[in-house]
Amino acid sequence: MFETLQHLAANGPAWASQRAQFALEMALQYQAGAITEDEYRELLMDLVRADRLDEEATDLDTKTALVTAVYAIAQVV
């Protein structure tokens, strides 16, 4: 799933790229011990909250890939 986020960060539309970059940054922060597990999961879940994401998401396939990848890395702690 990290590969999906890296791909979206580099090649996705602006809304997906920004969120993917943030998710990757939060994963690094968590791995470094800068944020707790609870903070990590909360930040990731906020990232894909439906109400905010629905306003910006223009492509259902990209949205699905982003949400799936974020949920997956949130569980790998």
C-alpha cells in the first residue's frame, strides 16, 4: 500500500497527491516515534473523512485507491 501512496503522491491529481504525501509523512513520523499510534491512526482517518474527500475527489478510482491504501497503512502498526 505504500507503493500506491507513493504513486498517487507523484502522479495523482492534486487532491490525491497532497493526501498521499501527508499519509506517507505521517507514516515516517510514526516510525520515528514522533507521534503515538493513536495520533497516527486519527490523522490518517481524518485524511480520508468522507465529507471532506467527497468535496474534492473527482475520480472514483483514485479516491478508492487512496482510501484503501490509507486504511491499510493505518492497520499496519
